[in-house]
Amino acid sequence: MPELPEVEVVRRGLARWVAGRRIAEVEVLGSRTVRRHGPGPADFRDRLRGQVLAAPQRRGKFLWLPIHGTGEALVAHLGMSGQLVLPDSDAPAEPHVRARFEFDDGGRGLRFVDQRTFGWLAVESLVAGVAGRLVPRSVAAIAADPLERDFDPSATARAMRRRRSAVKAVLLDQQVVSGIGNIYADEALWRCRRNWATPAQRLRQGDALALLAAAAEVMTEALAAGGTSFDSLYVDVNGRSGYFSRSLDAYGREGEPCRRCGASMLREAFANRSSYRCPRCQRKPRGGVRHDLRAAGMTLEKPGYL
């Protein structure tokens, strides 16, 4: 799933190529893409025709383009494989395009492409969200992310320490801190020599602050590299992949030597996915822990887990 750096790369591309343009036509190919837009595809299309899109914004993994003068925004969540791309006019048709946006200037149109169809689009009202920021309705309860200007690391660290769940589960809880996904959680934990199963309530304030700083650091580095791409499911608006995967220290490195101590990296089951750690640098918390969903303190239905 695209995480904060990947979504920010897309946001920057949209800021360059889409902001300030007027939509001439919208085509929705399948109602699932606009399933979060209650009135349906026809209303989605009608609400956007003739509208000018303002500079795109982001919180965590959510991306939106305010609609000039309306108090609404075009919201996009990329899900597992969503892409917002602007192909050249002579480029071959994308096999998994779900929505098309054409502009009145006749330039390159915007396409929402989504192979696995977990992503979605909607037009939503802007409301006051966490920290008082104006955000789309679906983002109102989402916490600030570590790269936001008004992010409060001390308050976030205290919120983390009130949780009894595994620290990785807390890092992934979008109502505690947004934007951190499986990849960058593993990277931050590796940098801090912290086992993913450590109960968050055992952390000292300095430990929690160090984890947040490590997450911000690694995501900033990933952003500079265009994000992390393992396959063609994540690309920027011009179809280019990111290359931060070459710099990962933990995620995806099962059996490879730890870049710090040389021990063979482990892959462990975590919440229907995988977690990667060094068995020497990131030792299990005292008392041990079962490596399953309940031990991680998570359920797939838990509010705020995206």
C-alpha cells in the first residue's frame, strides 16, 4: 500500500500538473471506484464538471484537491494499488483505469488507475479536523502525520504510551499518528533497535519520541528517492517508480545480513502481513509474545486502521 512518502510524491505531481485547471468532463468506469460518494457516479460527475481544482493537500495517506469556491474537495485514497497518472495523449490505454478527468485546456487528462480496486474517489465537504485543520469529512478523525507543520511529537508520544498494544500496531493506528504503514514502521523500529511486539505502554517518553523521529527521518529519505516501489502498482503521476527500496534496512530483507550487526534478518507474521526485524538488535520483549493478530493488539475492523 502506498504510504505517506508515496502519496506525497503524487501530491507534488498533482500540484505541478493539475492545480488550477478546470474539469471539462468526468467518466467513471464502475461504481466501486466512487462507493464512498453516497449519491453515486452521476452525482460525482455532475459535482465536478466545470469546477477548478485548487492546490492538492495531504494528511497521512489521504489526498485531496479542494474545489475552488465550493467548500468541497475531490478526495482520493489510493488503497493498495491506486494511481493518479497523466499519460501522454499517444500512450496506450491503461488496462485498469477506473475514472477519467479531462480539462478544458486540452492538455493531458488525469486518470485514476487501480488494479485491485481498494482505492476510491469521492467529493466531500471540508470540515474542521484534528488540530483544527480544514480537511475532507472522511479525514476528520485522522491524526496529524510526522511531516505536517503542526505535528506535535510530544503529545503523540504520550498518546502512544497510553496504549497497551504492540508498538508497531500503535504506529499503524491512523488515529494516533497517520501516514506510517508497514514498510516505514519496520524501518523506524529497526533504526531504534525496538522489537515490534514491545507493548507501547512500556516505552519511556524519550523512546516514543525517538520512534516518531526515526519514522519522520526515514519517510523524508524515501520522499527524496521518489518513494518505495516493489512493482508497477506504485508510480508517480508521470508513471515513474520510486527507488527507495534499494535503501531499506529491514523491510523485505528476510535472510539477508543486518546492516548493523550482520545477523540474519527475520520475517514474522503480523496482522495478516509480515514484519521484519533483526533477532540480535531487536530482541523480543521480556515474557515473550505470540506472533498473531491478537498479540499485536489489532483487528482489521479496528477504527482508524487503514
